[in-house]
Amino acid sequence: MPHQDLKAVAQGIKGDCLTRSLQWLLGEVSWAGILFRNDCSWTPALLSAVALLWAWSDESTLGERFRTARKIVIFLFPWQQQLAGSYQAFLKMLVRWTVPLVLAIQLSLRLRMPQRLPAAWEVYGFIMFGVDGSRFDTPRTRSNEEAFSPTRPTSKSSRKKSKRSRTKGTASSRKANSPQIWLTTMWHVGTGLPWDWRTGPSDSSERAHLLEMLPHLPARALITADAGFVGYEYARAILDSGRDLLIRVGANVRLLRNLGYARERGNTVYLWPDKAASKNHPPLVLRLAVAHNGRHPVYLITSVLATTRLSDAQVIELYGRRWGIELFYRNLKQTFQRRKLRSTTAAHACVELEWSLVGLWAMGFYALLEADRIGTPPSKLSVANMLKAFRRTMRDYRHPAERGQTLRHSLGEAVIDSYIRHNKTSRNYPRKRQEKAPGIPDISNASPQQVAHAKQLANTSKKRLTA
């Protein structure tokens, strides 16, 4: 049910398009439990609307973005009481309420994604997600350094020591200690939209973030990740939660064959490190698939054992589609210009990143509805043209909405151009980052002791099931 604060009033202007988009995005959000003071000029819906416009704006400073967003909202919803005009007051409200507001919007968007985009919801019968992490720069201020730097002080004594040594050290060490926010994103492969995320200091564990996001995934989800997410504890947590996995493995992983723990096929392998075996934890039964990326082999393991459900060729194809999360980060950093956040305090930087993610998700979802209506697949959506469409509408919100110039029409034309891009891997320009291939996993036959141990665990498990 549309919220009363988000009701269209103006007719025949481009502001109508913004009103309809905000009404669709926020009208079905449940604000239950989010209660502002009686004398507060904001409501949850209005604060979220201004925050979204603040994230969408391309003004040069965060303060100017707020003033632009506030001016648009006052024009679109003139019957509301006068909204607070202070940017500091706006940020204070966001710091206090971003977590519940973002959670409410996330829940609403998640519920509507399978309903409004059913054709893109599943891939080969699986609800597929990619997970990966990336760092975002913040200004080098004391607040950001103390919150996000790898060598941030954790006690009063260390803070005093950090203050004394603030001017010491080489340029390289100071650069390595630059304050950065680590973002781990759960990305829906079919639509190309984010689903969940976690943030933390620059040395955060993306695998720990993955465990935090597991309960918020739908049943039957298939999680695909690169070699950085491999590990017995994390793989077992995914399988115990009722989800499947598809992960690349490298030289730091040992896989076993012919363990006899389960019914085996030619590509059956087990993940069972010595530490897990010593604690009598069961081996993880997996399937191995090998692809080649043109330079070296790529080893993939999946918990989907039956080739009738997912063939080896489909396993390889699905892992290739995981690359889309890298494009998502490129769009967020480069196209959306969030590579370096602008906030000078840690709490404001977190708020800025949170609403940037929600804003990009909301724009992408709204644009995909128009793309779906005219038969354009999600992979053809141009994020750059989508941003232009929203920002042009924000600039011209008082102008007449002439035929062919509405937001929906512009989003219908926000598609990637059709020319064929050639392979660019042969370019020999210097690259700042040369990643080393994960290597070949250690795949060996199980020893007689391991076979006996596995048989013992299997018998114990059967007794528990029949007890």
C-alpha cells in the first residue's frame, strides 16, 4: 500500500517521474518499529526519499547533494511541514536511523525481486549469488584512520603511541595504512542487483561477512565465489544452512579421492583437512570440474553432485557469470564515482556507502522493470545511461515532461551499445595489480587410515539416523 507521504501531486512535469519512482520504491516498505519524535519534521519515508536523492545526485559536495535533494522533495510533497534545512541535522538523523531504514528497504526489495523479475530470478533452476569483497578509500582524517586503518589503535595507550608516531614512517607505510572501508557484497547473478552486504575496516574478513549474510539468503541458493572463500568451516556452514556452493580452489587446498564415505563417481572429491578429521567432523562430499581460461586450468568444486541437475559445462558457465560482481564493483566505484568516499568522519562514511548501495540497487531495480517490459535482458542494462536518466530528471524536475523524454522512456534506452568488443588481454600497458593464479589443488587418493576413519564416521552417522 503506497505511503501517504509519497503521493503524486504535480502533473505534466519531470518531477512526476521522480515521484512515481520514489512511490514505487518506498510505497510498499513497512516502517513498523521506526518511530521518530512527535516534534520531528521528518518521517521515515521522507527521510529515505531524501537519502536516495542525496545518493543519486552528482553535485560536487555532499552538502550540495543534500540541498538539491531537499529542494526536490519539498517541491514534490509541498503539504509536508517544513523539513529541517541543516545538513548536519540530516546527517545526525541518518547516523541514528540508517540501519533500520536500510533494512526495511532491503526487505521490501528482496520480496519484490522474484515477483517482478521472475524470468531473471533463477539460473538453471538455481537462485544464484556471487560474493566478493572490495575496498573503498576515505579521506585521511583522524576519525577515519582510527576506524578503518589496518593499524588503527584499539586502546588508550595505543592511541597515545599512534599520536606520537603519526609523523613517522615512510611514504609507503603511510599509504599502506590509509583508511579504507572493506565491503563484502552478496550479488544476485540473474538480475545483476545487490542482495546484501557487510562493511568493516580495511582488514575485515570477507569470509566472516559471508557467514553473517547466510541467514538472509533464500532457500536453494547457490553461492559462487573465488578461491579466497575456500575453507572447510565456511563450506560446511554453507551446506549446513541448506544452500549449495560453487567455489574455485587453488594450491592451498587438499582434496581427497576414493575415500569411500559416499557413493562416488569419477569426479567425486572430498574436502576433509586433518584438523576437521581430528575433531571427528565429517568430510564434505563435492564434485570437481576443470575448465581452462586460455592461460591456465581453473579448478572448481560444487556441492551439486548430480550432473542431471547441473552438468560440468553448466558449472563452468555459472562460475564465469560470477565475473558480473566485478563489473558491479566497477560500476559502483567508477561509474557511480564511489571509489573514494567524501565523508571526513567514520560514521558519516558508513552512512554514505550504505545509501550509495541502496541507491544503486533501487535505480537498477526500477530500470530493470522497464527493460523487462520491452524485452531487454538485465545483462544489457547500461548503468552509465541509467545514471544519466535519473540525474537528468533530477536536474529538470520543474520542466515539462515532453513525449519521449520521461524517465521511463530514458531508462528503456539505457542499454549497452551493440558493437562487438574485442579481447583486450593482449594490451601491454603497465597494470598496477598483477594477480597470481591460485594454482593447482593437491588432489590425492585417501590413505587407508583416512578410509577407515571415514567409514567409522559414516557408520556412526547411520546409527544416529536410525536411533
